[in-house]
Amino acid sequence: MSEAYIALGSNMGDRESLLMKAIQRLHAQPGITVNRVSGMYETDPVGYTEQPPFLNMVVAVATGLTPLSLLRTGLRIEQELGRIRHERWGPRTIDLDLLLYDNVRMDQEELTLPHPRMMERSFVLVPLYDVLNVAHPLHEQVATSSVAATQAGKEGITLWKTINWLNESEPFES
């Protein structure tokens, strides 16, 4: 099994419910087990700023899927939860981005790993730091960037809620 990290975001509809449904759907997929779930963070929009704030988080999963299969599973879950792609960086019901897959580095038309812009985005770095395995080669860099982002108040990131993932079949909130 490989370990992968998936960022989730939502700023339309019941944001919290959509994030939890996406996590539950990921976990229900054959070949995917959600192991760790970050806190939910409310963040100011980046790029196109005339839209509601986002809720963002990251999950760590164990998977037997290839990186491309995992990406396509995330895209299918987005569609199932009502994602319609209108404009880049625009409002969305749900967004799932594959950030890291073990130590895999790849640059293909469909997928680039590690995610090419993740180190520029505190809305990714802060929740990623919550769940990133300390043995991962990027751990120290993510830790440093995450602390710097929260100290500077960069991109308006605020802890919204802590999520406890009890076991493989029963998530709950605290």
C-alpha cells in the first residue's frame, strides 16, 4: 500500500457536509483507506477573490491504486457531489486535489506530483502539516512553511473545526 495526501475544499452549499461526504466516499472506495484527517480550516479565496470563503482540509490515505487511478477516483467523487467546472479558481461545491503520493515525482499532462503549487498555498500547507507523516521527505519543509503562514496570518486561514476519525467505518466530529 502507498500513502497519499488529498486536499479537499468547498465554498458552495453546505461546505462542511460536502467535505465529510467526500471523505466518506473516498474511504468507501475499494483500494482506499482514510487513515488521518486534518482539521477543517476556513480560508479566504485566492486568485478570484469575489467569492465566499472556503473550508479546506487534507486527508492521508493508504491506497493500492496508482496515482492516476486515485486522481480519477477523486474527479468522479467531485462529479457525484455536484462539481461543475465554470472558471479556474472560482466557486465550487467540492474540490479534491492529489498533493503527494509516496515519494513519486511525475509530470504528465493529467497529473503532476508533488502538486505543483502546494508549497505556495497556506490553505494546503496548514492542513497538510496536520496529517503529513513525519518520515515524509517534505515534512520539514511543510512544517516550516505552515508555521510561517499561520504566524503571518497569510491568506486568512482559521481553524474551523477539529475532526476525529475513529476508525475505518465511523467518522465523527468534535
